[in-house]
Amino acid sequence: MAFTVRGRTVLITGAGMGMGKLYAERAVREGAAAVVLWDIDETALQNVAAGLASSTTTVHTNVVDVASVESITAAAESVLNDVGAPDVLINNAGIVRGKYFWDHDHHADIDLTLQINTGGLMHVTREFLPAMMERGTPARILNVASASGTLSVPRMSVYAASKWAVIGWSDSLRLELKSTHHPIAVTTLIPSYIKTGMFEGARGPLLTPLMEPDYVVDKAWRATLAGKARVQLPWTVQLAGTLRNVLPQPAWDFVADRVFKVYSSMDHFTGRPTPAITKDNSR
């Protein structure tokens, strides 16, 4: 029997805008019993919740800083008490710093990127996974990584490092759950640049245009419900990864730089304007 969200609980981090909002809207359309929205921006969170009015879906919001284990554990306790463990967990929150490595601040850039993009996914999942396993029913986890977690990109060193770690952790978790016979499927989303504002100014490499958020959410959503292990978007992401693995390093550097223009894709990056809050956990 196909897995659906109808009558189930969906939790989304980074739900205050962009793709997080789209995942929430999709969950409501498909009849989720409860949608739990997490974001650090309370105003954005309430705006999204207000637009999700439904006679069949209850919407819960928690102001959560996924860079803080204490914030995660407190919010998770509230969710477990109110609606129980999620049936679908979407680890969507993330940030990016587009600059040379030596221009990164120790805390505001390096630590924060790793805490949100890597540690946040792990700690959020760790809070809910035991209850999901104990329940023993089919469930889904979607972890949002990035194509930069498979290919080195100048001006994205810390972001790339955080996403390389996500890919390794996410797929290892998938195998652990499979080998211990738990009916929880883990999907890793590995997209190139998406038009959410997060990568404003970035240029898509050859044959890799900036993707529409709706398109990515649809592909990721379908793959997650189907229990697919990995989603790489667009098709050139997998092609580039294959070429990187088979070509000698100097040859790959030439192809990536001069042909695909991967190495210059962040040259004009500006990113999303800094919000009023001090940390941005939304993708």
C-alpha cells in the first residue's frame, strides 16, 4: 500500500518561507491531520500558519532555533506531548555564506552554518526518531542537502562542508534503519540552485538553470513518500558527479571551470537580505 500523508502528522523545519512553506501547503492539500511548523522567525511562521486554514488539518507552530540543542529539545517535547511523533519529518532549515573561506567569521559564519545545516538536522531527527521507531508504523524523513555536497565550489567552502556531512549522515541513517527492519525510509535531496532568494545572484552552471521551488518540492515530496533514497536535481548534478569521479583532477578542474562554469557560479552571489532576526533558519 502506497504511503500517504492523509491523516498523518508532518513536521517541517525552516517553514517560515520558501520551500518550507511549500511543503506545508502540500501537506495540507493532501489531507494531513496535523502540520507542525518550525522556524526562528515568529512573524513569518504566523503568516504561513494563517494561510493554511483547513477544516481537516490542525496547524501547530513552534519558534525554534535549530542551531540550539536546547531550543530543539524543548520544542520537540511540546510536539510529542501535543500531537506525538511526526509521520513525516522534513529537515529543510538551512543557511548559506557565499564568501572566501578566510573571510568567514569563526562564530557567525563557520559555527552557525555547521550548527544549522548539519547539527540541526541530526539533533532534530534524534529527538523524534526513538518515538517514530517505537511506534513501529511506516514513516518518512526528508533531509535537504545540496549539489555542493558532491562538488567543490569556490566561495561555498563551509556550506559545501556542511552539506557533504548531511549526505553521508543521511544515507548512513537510511541504511541503519533498513538493516534493523524499521519501516522508516530516509530520502536525501541533493539539488542545485533554487529560486528561493537564498542563492540570489548565483548563476546556474551549464545546462543547470536555477530551478523553480515548486518543481523541486514536487520531486522531493513524491520521492519521499515513495521511500526513494536520493533525489538529485537537475540531471546534470548526477552527470557532474560522475565526471568528477572518472576524470583526473586537472581535467575535472578544467571542465568544471571552463565548460560547466561551476567554479564561477557564486561570483556574483548576494543572497537573501538580512532579516530583522539575528539568525535565518529558512530555506
